Amino acid sequence: MPPAKTDQLDLWAESGLDGDDQVMVDFLLPTGIYIQMEVPRESTIQHIKLLLWKEAQTYPLFSLLGEMEGHMFECVNQAAVHEELEDETRRLCDVRPFLPVLKLITRNCGRAERILDSKIGVLIGKGLHELDALQDQQVKDFRSKMKRISEEKMQRMQLMSWGEWLRSCYSTQLETESVENLIDKHEGVIKITMHYDQSQVCSVILYIRDCLLANESPHLTLVHCDVVKAIFEKEICTIGSVLARKASNPPLPLPPKKRTPTVRTLSVFPALQLIKGALSFVPLAVRAGLFHGTELLCKTAVSSESSSRSEHVWNKTLEFDIAVCDLPRMARLCFAIYAVMDKVKKQRSTKNTHLNKYQTIPWVNTMVFDYRGQLKTGDIILHCWSSFPDELEEMLNPIGTIQTNPYTENATELHISFPEYSTQPVVFPYETKRSTSQHSKQIKLKEIMERDPLSQLCENEKDLIWTLRYDCRENFPQSLPKLLLSVKWSKHEDMAQLQALLQIWPKLSPRDALELLDFNYPDQYVREFAVNCLRDMSDDELLQYLLQLVQVLRYEPYYDCALSRFLLERAQSSRKIGHFLFWHLRSEMYMPAVSVHFALILEAYCRGCIPHIEVLKKQVEALSKLKAVNELIKLGTIKTKTKQAHLKEAMMTCLRQTGFIETLSNLHSPLNPNILLAGVHVERCKYMDSKMKPLWIVYHNKLLGGDTVGIIFKNGDDLRQDMLTLQILRLMDLLWKEANLDLRIVPYGCLATGDHSGLIEVVSSADTIANIQKTSSNMAAAAAFNKDALLNWLKDKNSGDALDKAIEEFTLSCAGYCVATYVLGIGDRHSDNIMVRSTGQLFHIDFGHILGNFKSKFGIKRERVPFILTHDFIHVIQQGKTGNTEKFGNFFRQYCEEAYLILRKNGNLFITLFALMLTAGLPELTSVKDIQYLKDSLALGKTDEEALKQFRQKFDEALRESWTTKVNWMAHIVAHPS
């Protein structure tokens, strides 16, 4: 056999550069015959198998192969995992084997089910055989339960009419508020013919309302009922074929309760016998702590130092000063193994004489109760993690995952042993109904209850809140998070009273309930209460907070939890929610701490929404194609120093290939599934001249009246921080509009789709401030100081009343972004990160620095202003009239102050949303200290008058120091002239 190729970086797409569409593949037959032949890269697996079958007829033992349909190919994929190619409609270049080697194997029975499993595995980015191989009963039980739920949902869907199906899968976007204000603003008459039930409130479609507010023409597509019925019948047929197969097994009966003792019968906490930890040749010790959320329940336990230098054994039982009956249901054990550095002889060659006494090495966490509520017993092997955030309490990481490290070969093993207490499992008692106790005398708690979520409570305040818990329920129901922080979780009596209180606690608004999903509130019943409050969310509101709801799944210790079930239920009831849930989960499948949990939810969604699989599969394949093009461009730039024109032509050649055209056409946009991307406008596509060579892809779009749609594909940049910032900007826009203040914000689409990859929406008819300034001057250094450039550009794009409207749009949007960038502490605001649309809307892009993390050079901050408000902006707001200070002084400043006060009223919500993202791994959001910036910028804890005074000082500072911004812009333009 010839040696395999070693450089496979561009094997499956290199024809884009050299025009060769053939690849040499090695085929291994089950008869022991080896065949090498060239096949087209873009051929389907089915076609390749047909070519192989014809070639195999000329080789010995062909008659032993049998029927062609009884065989399928197997390969080693890019993840170095064996993959069976059940779905033979895939192209070879999309399969992308690690090496061009395909093994022909005999197909087992149950082909239809295996094809479905294969499609789901490719779609979610993790083969289902990997989940099958996990020896974890929790995984098996969760998959079995979700499969039953999916089957029940599909059975209900079979009974629907096509109208019921349409409303179920595609929720209507209706606004129940009065539309009189909109009608007054528009002189023209809008005539819409609708059939509606007289009992319903007359509503207007949200999309049309937004178009009217933006002074844009709405585009509606008329679809014939027969077309919808055909889609419905196709989906029902697909569902029927799945249900016709063998149904999932019913759940196993639970063991009888009477034979199961509860924790109330026990009085001693289970001791931990630390058996082994294989590490380097240094004395080691183990520290263990018992936590409920971030609260340490009792004093930590520390082992003695290991006596051996090769295999570390601690012959000591770790005990915790807490009775078993007082253990909370969500108690977790946190371990840290550290080297005792003062016992290690210092090397003579070392220059560092200031070694710490202790050096933390690995950490790992595990729950005290398993997912069934049973106290853990017996021996357990925990594979540790090797890194964690700084400033951990007593070297432990309670906020870290309870999943063990899946990379077992390189992970430190910690063996622990829980003692056996009984021949029957020890089970945490289930919730029981209790009557309410007598109300306490009402005492004013307003001052404590109105504090922001970051404020710490002292012990006296906690005792007061707990004593007056029924007063809190009556007068301050939104104060539930502070009550939970006042509970003594190490006393089972308090826990029982809290469970009873939750049953009669008024329902919170969904926005207030979000805080209860933070890591500080791990109790199962609290989180179920929070999820129950979230059920009042509309689909649009759920989409607004979906990013955080996916992230807090990291805080769930068990796969089968109320939040997972809620997200799946809503996703399977709305294709749009399902679309974004899919991408939020799939984009983080590369993270080992969540890969199994997220894969299980993705699998459950796909099994419950099988017709959606093909739509999502096409998006995944399209992104794979774009990534291949991006890597080709990077490779050409590095290896050959090819001129830009040649690389662009190579990119176009690649995009014109049949496989690329089919995959990239008629595609539902991952950024907005309501938009159908008809086909690539190849001539207008390009790559951008930044380090990661992002792709600028332009699509034809017949559904938007012929307008083109642009998307930017990034490969090598982490877009999650941009996605969070844009989500918060979208929320600010919503809050302002709720207060009847529309500041014309442009929260363009942004979606992370994988490890340092994602998509960004191109805002049409827009240009950067830098480009506008450069076109107005022949000298780059002088361009930044030309205050007329921006106004002249708007005049070129608009005239008459349109110019007045554009200046109004600029004034409103400038006010909105001044306030938003100040509150969020957005940095790196050079002239290439601020854009203006031809309609006048100003907006910011590229949010790599937030929460006050401003760039500095040689220890000096580049940005010295709280937000960007330059004299050329003021020149536009004043319509170019030097003496027109009234509009700027009265109107613009008033817009800013009103917008700032509205955000202040919702300060707790912003803090909660950022807190829920703490474990997402964003570079500038790693600790509570980062969120402190929000508390300071919103002046939480101060009165409105004090806060307004602070903001006015910042406003004056931005005006006074705006010359420094112009200097920075000049330096940027000089450094980036092209």
C-alpha cells in the first residue's frame, strides 16, 4: 500500500485553487481486497459506492460481496473517530475523512434508524455511538425519557390539522398594544385585509410595526395554502415513518418507598477514604469542601501529606462537621489537590526564590446525591481538571462543573470511597405539602430589598429577612433571591420551611425569575419555581434571554432537570426557538465540560423535531464549506504570498463549484431563519483584509423584494462576547421602546456557530466613520479633523425632507449609543468601529473590549472619555449651524438623560444577565469584579438625582476631552490608510 498523504489541510477543497476535482482514495473490502482509484471529490457516497462496485467486478472474490445495498462505508473522521457513513446522500468533500481511506463494511439491520442516528450525530457534532458507549446510567435514563417524550409529541402532531400545525411550529408575532400612535405618524393609508375572530384583540404584526417605525417598506410573501399543506403532509409522513418503527421501552418502575430509608434516619456524614492520586514526585495533600452554591456548609477538611513520592496514598478519612439529615439536596463536594512546595528542594539554577508554600494542581467536583436523589456510596474515580479561575476560596472551585474530565488519559485520577450505610439506598425526602405559619408583624424591609444583586447581606440582615419571610412574601415577593441567601442550608428544618413557603410564594415576573437560575441558588425546588415563572414568557421574550438560559445549563448538576425540559418543550413548539437553541448548544460542543450534556439535549430536540433536521443539516454543511474557503485563503496568503486579485479569483472559482452552489443555495439563514438565502452572488463576494481573512458573502434574496443580503463568516475569532453585547443592546432598545423612547438602535445579527467561528449580519447602505473621513481629504492625518465630512456625506445621500429625517435619525441613534457604550464600558472605539447608514443611523461594531477594559499603551489608557461624542457628531446634530445650540443642549442631552434613567430602573436585570454568563469563558467576564463596572456606571445604590449628577459630569467630560478622541482617530487612520 502506498504511504498516506500527511498534509491534509486542504485535501477536500484544494480543487478551488488547482482545478483538480479528483482525489485518490484507498478502498478496503470485507473480502480482504484492497482497491485504489480516483473518484470525484464532490461525488456523493452513493455514487462512489457504485463506482467501486463496477471496479470490484474485475477483482477476485467479488461474488462473495453479495448485494451492494447490504454494505456501507466507514472512515476515520477529522475528530479521529470511526464514523459509519449511513447517509449516502452526503458528498465526499463534506464527509472530509482524516485520510482518503474508506472501508466497506456489512450493513446491520435497522437501516432507517441508523441513518437517522447518523444524521443526528453529524448535525450535533458528536456521534451518537459516543453517547452509547458512555457507561453512565444517568445518560441512559435521560436519553430514554427524552425519546419517549419526543414520540408522544410526534403522536400529538399526527392528530393536528395543517392550520394547528402551522400555529404550533411557527408562532405568530402579534402586538396587542394600540396602533393609533403609529397611524398618526404616517400620512399614507395602510390597508391590510385579515380574517380574525371577533373575540380576539385587533393586533398588528410586529414586523410591520417595526418597519413603520423605521420608515421602511414591509416585504410580505404570499404563500398558497396548497404549498403549506404539501409541507405539512411531507412532515407528517416523515413523522409517521419514524413512529412506525419500534417504540422506546417504558420506564422501569421505581423501587418501593417503604424499603428505602431516608436521610432523616442518619446522623453522621459519610466519610471519604482518599485512596489514590497519581501525580508528580512531590508531597501532595487534598483539600475538600462541602458547598451549596457558593456557600461553604461547614469547615473544609484537609488530608495529611502523602508519604510516597511515586504513588500518593492517604490513609485518612475526611469528615465534615454536619449531620446527614442537614445535607441540602444539591450539596456538592469540591476537591483540590496541591503540592506542598516548602517540602520540595529548590533547584540551584532557579532564579525564583519566592515560591509559594502551596501550589494548586488539579480540582474536581462531585454531587453528594446522584440524579435520582440517592446518597452516593461505594468507590468512585474522579478525573480532575488542571486549570481554574483565579482567587478561589480556599483553593476550591465550587462554581466549576461537576462533570469529570473526559480526557482521562492525561487527567489526574482521584479515587474516593463513600461508605455503605444500609442494604437499601438512602434517598433524599421528596417535597411534601405543608401549611403556612402565622404571619409575623410587618417591619419595613424596603431598604434591604431594593439593593442590587451584587450587594452583600450581613448576618443580622439575613436573620431579619428569614424572621420576616412571610412579610417578604406579602410585600416584597421579588425579594425571593435575598430570602434564599438568608436560609441556613446546613439546617434541614429551615430547608423544609423554605420548601413549604415556595408553594405559596406569588409567581415572579420572568425577568425577576431569571436571577434564581444563578449559581447561588442551586436548590432543586427553587430552580423548578424559577422555570415555572418563565413559562409566562412569550416566544420573543424567551428568545431575548435564550443565550443566558443555555449558559445556566452549566449550573445544572443533573441532565434531567426542569430547565432542560422547559427549553426542549418550547423549542419543539417553535421552530425559531428550536433554531437558536440548536446553534447556542452546538457552538459550544467543543467544550469538554458540557459536550455530553449539550449533546443529549441536541439529540432530544432532533428526535422530537425530525422534519427540522434537514434544514439545520444544510446550514451545518454550508458553514463547513465557508470554513474550507476561508482556510484556503489563509493557506494561499501564508504559503505563496499570492496577490489579492488571484486569491479572490480562487475564492470565486471555489464558490462556483457544483458542490458549493448546491450547499450554499436555498439556505435558511442561521442568523435569521425567516430569511431564505436564495443563491450566492459570487461576483460581489470577497474576503476582508484582516488577520483571520473573514469572508464577505452576498446572497440574492427573492423574498425581500430583490434586495441582496450580506453575511460575514469569521473563522478564528470568538464572537460570543460580541453576541452578548449585541443582545444587551437589543434589550436596551426594547426597554427604551417600552418607555416610548425609540433611539434607532441597530442591533445587527451575530451568531457564534463553533469554536472561534460564527456569522455577522452585514448592515446595508452603511460605511465606517474612517472611510467617510478619508474620502473627504487627500491627507490621512487631516481627515480625522474634518468636521464637515460626516454632514456632507449625509447631504450626498439625502436631500430636502430626507436630510432632516437623516439628521433626526443620527441624533437619536447617537444619543442611544452614547448611553449604551458608557453603561457597558465598551472600549476600542476608533473610527473603523463606528458606522453610519445612509438613512442617518449611527451604530457601533466590534465589541472586543467591554466592562471598562479599555486599551492602553505603555501603561497609558488610549481612551480617556467615558463615551464618544466628537465635534463632528455635534456638527451634524446642530445641522451644521454653529449657533444652533438649542437642539443639542435641550433635545440631545435630554434624550441621553432619559435613556440613562430608564436603564437605571432595570439595573438589576443587566447585572443578572451578566452574572448568568460568568462561566461562559468570555475573556472579559470572568468574575463578579467585572460586573461591578455595571453597578458603578448605573450608579446603583444612589438616588436618581445623584445618578443624574454623575452622568452629567461624564457627559461634560466626554465633550471637554473629545479632542483626545480625534487624536486617536488620526493615529488610527494613519496606521490603517487602506
